[in-house]
Amino acid sequence: MAQLPLPQWHLGMLTCALLLLLPMSCPCHPTLISDQSDFVMERLSLPMFKFNWTSISCRVCQVLFTVLDVALLSDINEERVAHAVREACIRLHVADEHVCRNITELFRDDFIRALQESLLWPTEACAVLVGPSCGKFDIYAPWNITLPKDPKPPVTPPVPPKPGSPQSRVLFLTDIHWDKEYVTGSAADCKEPLCCRNDSNSPPWRRQQAGYWGTYSKCDLPLWTVENLLENVAGSGPWDWAYWTGDIPAHNVWSQTRKQQLSELTVITRLIQKYLGPNVTVYPAIGNHESTPVNSFPPPFVHGNRSSTWLYDTMADEWSQWLPEQALKTLRYGGFYTVEIQPGLRLVSLNMNFCARENFWLMVNSTDPANQLQWLVHILQSSEDKGEKVHIIGHIPPSLCLSSWSWNYYDIINRYESTITGQFFGHTHFDEFQMFYDTETLSRPLGVAFIAPSVTTYINLNPGYRVYYVDGNYGGSSRLVVDHETYILNLTEANQQWGKPQENPKWTLLYRATEAYGLASLFPSELEALVRGFLADDHLFQGFWYFRHKGHVSEPCKETCKTAIVCLLRSSRYDLLHQCHLSNGAKVRQTLC
């Protein structure tokens, strides 16, 4: 039977319902997100959507979503829904036709299934799209994890280690984003979401060509640049251990397959093993790009082919050289694990996709997916009882999480501030950090989430990596970060030496934090003083802005931008970003990279 076309207004409804979740061609920028409704409305008001929900009445919106709910009750209608979304994407010029067709086909089964199983009622959907006057949006209603009844131990302010005390030198890699279709000399200014590839096209009169080692544009990296980084890192040891917080594949999210994702995971894992050698243990965390469709991480209650078993099992197999069996067990279950690094120091690797607003599976149930935060509390209480210190690694910084998840995480950091001595994230592609404060006054600094720069150039950045210096392995060590260094590959120099790219370019030190900022350490109190210094000393702040972009700044940051960035540094919890937005009127946004 021929497919019957859905009404034209239904096409727009379905398209936006799907595409508000997709990070098509949105660049990564600093963010101040007011709330979920504002976030969704802003996504739908972007020029790429050409669709204005304010022209839709509340009643019409609810009728449309009721029709959608009824349509999805039958599997027979899934193909019609997918066809409608694909055609609307094309007609509304959301993206090129081949991108629309590929992304719809890739997302259709998982997204529609999640929508069928979700608790999203028409009134809730319209509260998001039209506004709070049209209903109550409570699918992400507040929830709380349970903290132990044991009282919080008295807090003793950390003391910087004595000169000459042992330090641990920790390599940190994040956001590699290897593009196996990168082609030197291809168009770097194409109209597709990702350039520097064979199929990248642009008008010949303004063509910018992809450089050999990478490009300042919306391009990812060729494998030879990733391998060159690892060669240089191997020669810059020794390393006590390494953290690696994910995002291996490129940003061609409309054309990825499970086979491709697993192949790239395997290639990069084995390159890291090859160059760092058997004596350096690497502790990985999962990025949002590891899955396909991108951001699709169903909680463990989803079984069968739609589960993440295909991904977690391969990770466990590839990472078994680094992780013990008990860690591999929870990795296979939910993509997270804990392991003892050294006596007295424990690592927790979190699957931050279970807090991500773009993970559409959380429409089904967003309350502590996989029971991960409650598990974290159990690990931390056990470590507190044993006198262990704990480092936490993850991909997405907690301030970019759904509000309840972010609140609970903030409370956990507060409760175990004497146990958690390091938090390490990536994802934004920038070199930055975010402060944690006591929950009573929001004035006493008690923790720092370090956000390291990306390996990839996406977008308009030099490739880079981070080295952390941690208070070392001795009795009474704080295990806090005392310093860090950022290394970059300067593409301007690497791509041009007498008209040709350098044969073996060097990754050079961009800056060492304590020297650049005049700090004694990177303890929370020192970084809080640094943030205050940014407000008083613009020269100091502009130095941070330069380092934040890995030495390649395309736009200055003055006045409102500066206020927003300082606010960002103080806002490691979702609602604090919201408060910054209200207080400063700054609208600096961030999409998931």
C-alpha cells in the first residue's frame, strides 16, 4: 500500500521533535543554559530550522502530539513517521538532502522506540515547545540519591606538599575525533557539518584547503596526526598512568555504523597501547560519540539489539589489558567502573551519557540511570572508611548534565570533599575548569572539575593534550592536582615549512599553569583566587582566554563575554548556570560536541 503523506504541519512537528536532539553542525562554545525549555526553544529558533513554535497555539500543539502518540502505537506507522521526518528535514532545509536521509535512517528505530516507551505526554511536550502556560514539563522531575547517615568528617584544609615531595605525572587525552576520510587539500570551508573530506565541496573562488596535519576549520584529524601525537607522548615520558575520556570517532554523525565505531575504537586503543607500552596503565571513560546513533546510550533495562552491549563488550575486550575483571564487569553492565590505581588512591570512571540531555533514551526514565550515582556513593563511602583518596573521570562536565543529576552530583562532591581529590573531564574541546562550593553558602571552594583541551582541531583549534602533576605516592599525600601543562601542535608552523608540511612536527609546551598564573598550586582555594583575579586584571583574563583556545583565538572576549566566562568557571552545577544567565543577561551557549 502506498504511504499516505502526513499533514504539512505534522512534518514540521516530527522533524523538530527529532532534530532538537541531534548535534548536527552546531559548534562547541561556552554555555549558560537557563533551563530545558529555553534550551529546546533556542535549538528550534536557530536559522537552520526555519520553524517558529510561537505561532502554534497550545491546543494545536497538544492535538499534534496526541496524533503522534496514536500513530506510534502501531509499528506499521514507524516507516511513515520516518518518511515524514526525512521529507520535512529536506523541505525545511535543515541540512543537505543526503544528510537528512542518512540521519533519519540512522536514528529512526532507536529514537521512535524511545519515544514509544517514554512517559512524555502531549501536555509535557507542549510545555517544552510552546511554554509553561501550555502544560507542566516534569519528565525530568526532581529526584534524590540516598547519602549514608554517617556524618561528614571534619574538613581539614589541604596543605601544599613540601618542596621535593614525590609527584605523579599523569597523561590526559580527550576528544581525539579521528576522521578516517580526512583528505589533504580537500575543501575546509564546505557547507556540510564536517569538512576536509573527499565529499567536501565549496565554491572554488573561496576554497580553503585542508592542511596535512590538520586545519583551522570544522574538521577533525587524520590518523597520521593522532599517531604523531602518540609518538611524541611516548618520547616525553615516563608516565605514572594515563586518563583517556573518550570521543574517538569524527563528527560525521549522519553516516556512522556500529562496525565503523568498533573498528575505530579498536584502532585507537591499540595505537595507545603500542606507543605507551605495557608499563603505562590507561584508564578510559566513555564519550558521547562512541555510540551510534550519537548520544544514544540506553540504560541497562533496555535489552537486545537496542542495548549498548555491542559497545560495552568490545570496550571490555579491548581494555582488558588495563582493567581488572571486577572493573570490566561493571563496564559491560553500564559503561562505568572503579579500580585502585595505587594503595590509597582509587579511580572512578563515570558514564556521563547517563546525565546528558541529548541522550534521548532518558525520555523513558532519567532517574539515576543504571543506578550509577548511588553506586558512586557506595564507592566513596567505602573509600572514606578506608582512608582512600578518589579521582573521578568522565567525558561530559557535570554542569552540562540534566538538572537533577547535576544537583545530586554536586551534593556528593560536597559530602565527600575530603575523599574526592580530583575530577577530570573533556567534551567542550576547550582548556578550562569549573569550581565547586559548599552548598550552604556557595562561597567556600571545595573542589575543581578540570576540563582538558581536545586532541582534535574541531572547531578552529590547534590539536592539544594535557599533563597533570598530582601530589604523589607517599604517606599523607593529598593526591590533589598541584600543576598541569598543556601541549599543542601549532598548525600554522606544522603545515608550512618552505611551502611544505614539516615531516615530523613537534608538540610544544603552550603553558604551565602555576607559572602562567603565578599560583602555588592548583588547589581549589588557589583557583578561586585566580577567578577573582580575572575580574580585577583583564590582562590575566586575556591570557586565560588565549590558553583556553589552545593558542588560536579567533574572537576577542570582552565585557559580556568575559562576565559569562567567569560565571561559567564558577558554575559546576546546572542551576548555577541558570542563575548566571538571569543575573548577567549573558547568553553564551554550548551544544554537545
